[in-house]
Amino acid sequence: MFAVDNIDAVVARMRAHGAKLIGETQYKDAYRLAHIRGRDGIIVGLAEDPSRARSELSSLHRARV
């Protein structure tokens, strides 16, 4: 399992290399999870913490104001 900032971007990049999305789930507001299978059959898990992204955007917005 790998922590990523943007699951959609990572999945799109990996699909360009032959990977396939095999499962995706949203656990409340805590985590978004995805599993992809690479060309060689290895399954990799991805986890995105949406609250972290919101918190980073919020602090960035406060810094600019």
C-alpha cells in the first residue's frame, strides 16, 4: 500500500504503462483506496487521505490571504 496525493493521477499514469484498476473504495471521509494490477500481475494498493489534501489547500489559501 502506498500513500498518494491524487489516486486518479497515479492510476492514469500507471494505466499508460499497462496497469489495470481492479478495485476502488471510499471509506467515509477518511480514505480513498484503489488497487491496481501491473502488467506482471503484481497488485499494488494506493491510499489517498482527502482530509490531508483539504487541510493543505486550506493552509495554502490562508498563506496567500
